[in-house]
Amino acid sequence: MNHSLPPLADQECQACQEDSPGVSLQEWQSYQAQLPNWQWVELTEPKAQAISRRYHFANFRQAYGFVSQVALLAESQGHHPDISFGWGYVQLHWWTHKINWVHQSDLVLAARCDQIYQQ
């Protein structure tokens, strides 16, 4: 981990405007050690850059419980991921809709999702 970077999960989410800068690929690479299971992806519908992770669970109930916790987190921050889930898995995509790109807040919320998963 790059020890000069503050832990993402401890950072505050920032409101994003249409002219807010997105995370550069170099910034993403500097934070990847804190988000080792996340990938940078290009979405086609909608056309956007995002970060994505698939979480694994023992059953549907655990996956649903995780989704419920992520939904509460997202709602508390006014920032919402795309979520798909089924028996034993949850797939999350974080990006900022106003800029169709990854914003610093997406990284923060991804790190917080990882914390929820580890509990």
C-alpha cells in the first residue's frame, strides 16, 4: 500500500458537479493497493468509465444482506452504484453519473463496501 495516501475508507465523499475532474488513470493506479479486487471497466450502457467488483457469498441470504447494507450506505451519501446480485454473488459498479467517469467519491465508497464485506 502507498503509505503516503490516506485510507480511502476514512475520506469523506464530495459532491460532484458536471465540471468536476474525474480520477485519472494514474490516480487510480496509486489507489489500487487499497482496492485490490476492483477493476477499471468501460461500460457500454450507459457509456461510462467505472470501477467494478464481484463479491462472493455462501448463499442468497448473505448476498441480499450485503446489498441491503450497501444500499443504506449509498442512500446516506446520496451516491448510488449499479448493483446486480443472485445466489452467492453481488456485482457492484461505481461511477459518477454527472461526469460518466470515476470520481474520488466512487473510490471512497468502494473502500467502504470492502469494509462491509469484511465484517
